[in-house]
Amino acid sequence: MLTLNLSKMKNMMFLFLLPAMILAQENAPSPETILKKVDDNMISKTSITESQMVIPVLGNSRTVTSKGYAKGEETAFTEYLAPAREKGTFFSIGKSIMSSMTMRSAFVRRL
């Protein structure tokens, strides 16, 4: 009958794993590389979002529904879909912000 001593088994495992841990550290990416990869994953070339914002007003609430499109970090377009009084668009190109409310009102305002 074969009996293994638990402490001997731990020592053997440590001896086998130590070289693997040392080699893994040598090939590990630098913190700067890891942060750059995280940043690259956070910023997409293009994105489309749909959202609902619930706004509490004097004991009631109203919901604003919108759909947004973005290209990189500089260009964005948001279309407000509901309610009717919020319908319209909002543009953001670089640092300039423009809004156009509805097609009936036909105005563009720089903010």
C-alpha cells in the first residue's frame, strides 16, 4: 500500500511550479502595455447605443428615449425619440455642440 506524506507532496508541487512561475514573470507584459490594451478596448471606432432616462418630476416621472451614434471620440449624434416634446437631435463634433429640436421648428443652435 502506497501512502504519501502531505508535506512531501506540497514540497514536490512547489519544486515543479517554481520554474513555471519564474518563466511566466519574464514573459509578462508591462503595466503600461496592459493599460494601453484596456484603453484600446474601451474606445471603439464606431458605436450605437439605445437608452432610456427616467426623470422624476414632482412625484411623477417621465421617460426620455434616445438613440446615439458615435465615431471615435470626436464625433457623436444623438436622436431623441420620445416623448414628443423631446424629439429632435443633438450633435457633438469635436468641441462644438449643436442642437436641432424638430423638423417643424427648423433651427440649429450652437451651444
